[in-house]
Amino acid sequence: MTDRLRDQIAEMLELSPDSIGDQDNLMDHGLDSIRMMSLVDELRAAGTDVSFIELAEEPTLEHWRRLLSPR
């Protein structure tokens, strides 16, 4: 899940996936609320029940991996 998520975010931000660290604040890489809502929509469409607030609470791949892994 993490690599796929990293790839999705990198594509949104037009970055190399290797440039995004697990503990990086994704907002520092240019992720904004509009893109985060798009990501929530994509995750929900794929069957993952997640909210914008849950992702925005701690916008790092590490947190999102923990958040999404049991779902």
C-alpha cells in the first residue's frame, strides 16, 4: 500500500517517488487540501473508508500507512 500511495502522491505533485520520505510532511512537498480531497475520493472509490480529517491530521506516508493498514 505504501509504495502505491507514494506513487499516487508523487504523480499528483509531479515529483519522483524517491523524493518523498516516509516521515516527510507531504504539505511541505506541495500537497494541498484540494489534492488531499482527490486522494480521499480515490481511496474511497477503491473501497477504503478514510476521511480528509484523518489524512490531514498527520500528513506523512508513515502515518497514512498505519491509518490505512487495518482497513
